[in-house]
Amino acid sequence: MTLVTVVDLTAGPEVGFLPLLSLGPAFASLVGGIRRTALIGLLALVLCLSLAAFDGLLDSVRGFTATVSVIGVGAAGLAAAAVRQRHESELASVRSIAEVAQRVLLRPVPRAAGHLRVAVSYTSAVAEARIGGDLYEVVNSPTGVRVLVGDVQGKGLEAVETAAVVLAAFREAAYDEPDLPAVSARLERAVNRHMPAERFVTAVLLETHEDRTVTVLNHGHPSPLVVRADGAARLAEPPETSPPLGLGLDVKPPAPYCLALGRGDQLLLYTDGVTEARDPDGRFYPLQRRSFLLREASPDSALESLRRDLVRHVGGPLHDDAAMLLLRYRGG
């Protein structure tokens, strides 16, 4: 509006820029509220009438056209600002409800659990979402710290609903059941009872013990990564492959196997959204070779470094949810 005014005053009425004053209220409706749009529209109208009078066009067709243009665009801007504000208010309400649902589904994990320090990272492939089909939980049970990391087959709201079923069953079973195979069996029953036949869940379950060992059950999930205090990293692969949860009650349960964690050792649990992330050339993310990023003193900082490196490797938004949970033995 200032530029149009300066041009009109310097170049004269022959330029014919007066209708462009309507750009003021038009742009104001995109970023401002109703009051701000109305004030800028009124200012544009005053400038238009003043310049038309200065140029001697107030009683001409050109002056009338410019005035009508400013009034019309200003009125349309007011209507647009009102609609935008109403939509923004509705979106804010929906987001607040979604935030509550997200906190209920994926609760913050404890920073310390038993002899472990815990950090978690979740990157959703859906824009503006913080949860999807990946899930995790850490429970301080009477028999030790029990951990779950899983991945629901599929995406969208159905995957979130399935994740809620699995997490609810684990939170109850982790306190009630005497050992990890019993927790696994309870999850299997819950998944088969509540989920459609074509949907399944890969999962890793852990239980820590006082002798610094960890019992692992793997339901067709990517193997945990063990990072020793000296920097050596290896995958803790199960003795035999086992099917995911939800493929039927007659499926043979996975065999538990044990790991030993010493002071400063780390255990990284993750979903396939990490290891199957590809760079623009189609190469998978080399998680085992990037384990040196976990050497930072703070588990949260270490996991954040790994997450940023993963995003740089992809070179854009992730194509699948990526959850990572880091357990670091703190000794004592």
C-alpha cells in the first residue's frame, strides 16, 4: 500500500495503480485477525479516496472502480479472516485432544529404571503426528524392569488402535505375570482377541535381573543392538526366528535368551523404520556402523544424535515411523 501510494504521488494518475491498494486487506486476511483486516481495509479505503481526490479522479469511472475494488476485496478479506479463525480454533481443539490421546497411549518412560538409564525417541512418518504404529513401554515390575518395543503392521488410525491394545495388555501383564514368557502369552491372547486376523505385531520384550543379565523374547522383531562400553557393537539375535504376535494361538512361542550388560554397556531397541530407512541412492541406514553416536554422556543426547543422523541419511521426511529406546547400565 505504501509503494502504491508513493508511485501514484510521483508518477501521476496516468499509472492507474489505485486498485492495487486492495492488496493490503487481501494479504491481511491471510495472517491477521478480523480486527486487523478491518483496520487495514479501512486504511486502504482512506488512501484510495485521498489519492483519487488528489489526482482529480474522485468523480471519474477510474476513481469509482478503484474504490469499489478496495471495498469489495476488503469485505472478502473480512469473510476469509473469519473463516480462517474459526478453522484455526477447531484445529486447536482437535490438536489438544490428540495431544491428550498421545500422552495416554505413549506415556513418558522413566528416566531411570532399576540399574538402567532410559531414553526414547519417536519420529512419526505422518506429518503433524507424534504417534503411529510403533510402540514402547518401560515398567518397573516386582520382578524387575520389563520393556516392550513393537511395531504394528500397517499405518493410520487402525495401527494406533492396535498399538493401544498391545500397550494396555503389556502394562497389566508386566505387573501380574511371574516371568517374561507369561507376559508374552498374555500379549498373544490379547492381540488375537482384539485384532483382525490380517493384522500382526512384531515385538521385543525384555526383563532385567539383579545379576545384571537381561532376558529377551523376540516376536519377529529387529534384533536389539548391544553396544559395549569399549564401543564394540553387535546384534543380539535370537537363537531361532519366531513369528509376530497375532498369527494364531497355536503358534509356537519364542524361546527366551539372555544377555549380560556390564557397567557402561548399552542396549538399543528400535523398529524397522530405522534400519529400513533409505538414502536417495536406496542404501539402508547402517545402524551398527553408526553406533559410535551413542557414546555421549547423556542417553537423551546420544539418542538425539542418532535420530538426527538418521534424518540426514534419508535426506527428507521418513517413510515409516521410527522408534528407538536406549537402555544404559549405570552400575552400582
